Amino acid sequence: MNNKYELIYEGKAKKVFSYDESDKVLIEFKDDATAFNALKKAKFEGKGKLNCLISAKIFEFLIQKNIPTHFLELKNENTMVAQKIKVIPLEIVLRNTAYGSLCKQTTIESGTVLAKPLIDFYLKNDDLNDPLITKDRIELMNIISLEDLDFIVDLTLKINEFLKSFFKKIKLQLVDFKLEFGYDLKNNIVLGDEISPDNCRLWDLNQNSDTIVSLDKDRFRNDLGGLIEAYSEINRRINNSM
Ligand code: UDP
């Protein structure tokens, strides 16, 4: 990024810079990938650009559906302009189908379609390894009010319905995803972070066999290879559907 802008924060997959107006930031998507609390790391050339373009399209879709998000516009292929928000240190995971950590921590079998969406809360804290937490613990730690948490849960359920139909149209099963929210300068809760194959599990419905074909970060987590090909395929299907 042009050194005109000051780096405010660097995360595992994105950099955040100041922008011309003080209520806006630039978010640059990096090619780095991490998994298992950054114990596993790699770089995939072109991943940042693909996640930025995919996220921008999904944010635009959600904004049309009246979901408040931090997204404003694309600056270039791997950078977006977003509203400056105060990020709430919670990861909100919604699951439609059982997979990943849910199956490691419970007796629910991988691939089970859940009778209703399950929402899990994780505390964003690298030192503690982002632990699974409860509503009561969120209240105890004074992270946000229970009223705001209920608002976030309702918004997440709505987002799930919109995303499920968005992905179904392009022949993808939305297994689960992780969202992050924040407060804008007027103290409204808005959706932040990104929505991309880095934080959604997406299975290909465009194939005949019963085997799961992951078009998401599980290609890296589980050493399946073909990550860029999978992300490009998602980007291609989104663009073809518009
Ligand atoms: N997820 C994420 N960031 C995290 C942990 C999970 O974006 O730090 C996403 C992940 O991509 C998946 C969903 O949240 O879409 C549920 O992940 P799970 O809890 O099953 O964790 P994992 O199996 O990755 O340990």
C-alpha cells in the first residue's frame, strides 16, 4: 500500500490503514494463510485478491438486503474502503451442517445436517487460543450487553438465510461460517471483517459423488491442495451469476 496511509493494525490475513477521511479505513487482504491458531502458515499468491473480490460482492449483496456492514467500496483488487469500526472481540460461528471443531468436541457425526442453525461464540484472544464461550461468560466479562448480543444473533440468523440462498444459486452448500461485528462511529452494530472461503465452509454441489469437495480453507487445513483453484472457482461462479 502507498505509504501515504498509516498502518493501524496488521492481522493474520489483513492489514488496516488510515484513510483520507477519519471515519474510514483501508483494508488490504494479504496472501498469507494461517490455521490452528497460526501454528500452520503458508502464502498463496492471489488469495488476498480473490478474498477481497469475493467479500466485496457478498457485502454488496447483503447491503442490498438491508444488512448493515462496514463495506463501502473497492479501492483496488486487494483493498477495500470500509467504515472505521470498534471491533467486538467475539467470533460468531453459525453452523448449518456439522463439521470441524463441532465434531471433535461432540458426538455429532461429520456431515449431519442440523435441524436448525447452531450459533457458537468464541472469544477473540490469541493468547487463550480463541476459546468457545457462553452467553453468561460474555455477560460476566462485560464484552457487550445481552441486548446487543441478541441483536447480533438475530442478524447472524438473517445473514445465514441470505447467504444460503446466495451460495445455493451457485451450487455451493454453506456448511458454516464465522462473522465478526463492530460498532460504527454512531454506535450502530455493523458486520465487519470479511466473508470469503477463508471463513466459510463451502461444499461443491456441482458433482455427482457423495464425497465432500471443499472449496474453502479446508484445502489448506487438511492439505488437500488446489486452494487458489477453489477460490478462483467461487469467484468465477459469483461473477457468472450476476
Ligand atoms: N473459522 C474462522 N476463524 C477461526 C475459526 C473458525 O473463520 O478462527 C470459521 C471456519 O472457517 C469455519 C467455521 O468458522 O467456516 C467453523 O469453524 P470450526 O469451529 O469448525 O473450526 P475448525 O474446524 O476450523 O477448527
